[in-house]
Amino acid sequence: FLNGKRALVTGSTSGIGLAMARALRAEGAEVVLNGFGDEREIAALREELGALHVNADLTTRAGCEELMAGAGAVDILVNNAGMQHVSPIEDFPVEKWDSIVALNLTAAFHTTRLAVPHMKQRGWGRIINTASAHSKVASPFKSAYNAAKHGLDGLTKTVALEVAPHGITANCISPGYVWTPLVENQIPDTMEARGLTRKEVINDVLLVKQATKKFVQPTEVAAVAVFLCRDEAQNVTGANWSVDGGWTTE
Ligand code: NAD
């Protein structure tokens, strides 16, 4: 049902973004990939998805503008690229704060402002932002990430109100813990910050609030993104849809 639509998914060389790119492609969308990674693996993904890949660093305004110029006019914009750093606030590396806020929040501002004119012209558009359970609730040692994701929720709601008359929706999808490199990579720092073993981090920190006691799968997040692109979802806008095993119900 997405034939003739072009979807840009930021941070789509790995994890959730890759699952979203695959799911949108499976529905017929033309996909534009973005993100870092091994050159050969990216070439294989391009071939698999018949996709363009724009290699831009979205922590900078110039990178965001380069991405949007390279991607062309997009009908579906998925702001998904993100990164994490785990540290107590008093030791939080200042440059990590800057880059996390730049990637997880400011990049979505730049891509959205550049994507909206075409969507308005076409009278149809979908803006889907991968937020997080941490856009709704906090947990310690993730000050930059939690601040950026809460901000992304605010940006999404604002954009939703502005673009609603033009057939465009803007929503967040907020996963709990999804088993991807982003989660795997934070285990050592969390072990150190909290003085726990790997097993304790998984059971007592990561999954402690997910009532299902299961990691979310990237394909489950992608399925929500596909739904949001359907015409039946035209009145779903400004929402922040949890896929978190019940984490944020408390
Ligand atoms: P991931 O690390 O597997 O993928 C991140 C993607 O972003 C990769 O393609 C990477 O190359 C790209 N990226 C990183 N820095 C970039 C930059 N400067 N410019 C452009 N691209 C860049 O992570 P993931 O778990 O799939 O996370 C995707 C999104 O989902 C993120 O926004 C993350 O915050 C969010 N999220 C993840 C989880 C989880 O548990 N994994 C939970 C909630 C929200």
C-alpha cells in the first residue's frame, strides 16, 4: 500500500531503523537508508532493499541538510538515529551531552523542517519519531538521553498540530528495551555505574519494569510504523505509542 511513496529512515543500517526500512519496503515504499557501518554490509543492504544510502552525520546541521538534499522529496520521514551514554550527571562528558541532544533531538527538527514543504505540497505525509520509554519516564544515569527523548515528544506534538490540516501526521513510537547493539553496548557501563554483574543488569535493570519480561523485537516496533502509514491511521497524530511490555503503565 506504499507504492509510489518514498521513505527516509535515519539510522537504518542497524537495529530498529533497519527493521523499519525492511517493513516499509515490504509494503512497497522506496527506501532511503542512512547510518554508519561496514561498507560491504551497507552495499548488501542497498541491494537487498533497492535503496539509496546517504552517509551523513546527523549530529551536525550540515549533515542533516546533506541528508535531506541527498534523499530528495520524502513522503515518510522516520527520525530514528539515536545514541546513548550512561554516566552519573557529575561525570557526564559534556561533549556526549552535546552529541546526544544533537542526534536524538535536534536532527529531527532539521529533517522535519526540510521534509514538511514537500509533504504539504502533496497533501500527505507521515513523520514517525523513534522516541523511547525514556520520553515518558526517567531512570538514572541517562540525563542527556532522557532529556532529548522527552524533548522529541514535545517536538512531535507541536509538529502534529501544525501539519494536521495538510494530511500529515506526526507521532512517536516509544519502545522499552529492544535487543539491538544500542542496548548491548550499554551493559558494561551500567555494570560499572551500578556495581552489578551482566546478568543482574539484564534482569534487575533492563527488564525489571517490562512486565512481559521480554525484550521487544525490532520487527514489533516496525509493525507500528507501518500501521502509522496507513490511511486508517490518519487520525492518529501527536501520539506517543508505547511498545514497552507495560513498563510505563506504572
Ligand atoms: P542501533 O545502535 O542498533 O542503531 C542506531 C543507528 O543510528 C545506526 O544505524 C547508526 O549507524 C545510526 N547512527 C548513529 N550515530 C549516527 C549519526 N551521528 N548520524 C547518523 N546516523 C547515526 O540502535 P537502535 O537500538 O536500533 O536504536 C534506534 C533508535 O531507537 C534510537 O533513537 C534509540 O534511542 C531508540 N530506542 C532504542 C531502544 C532499545 O532498547 N534498543 C529503546 C528505546 C528507543
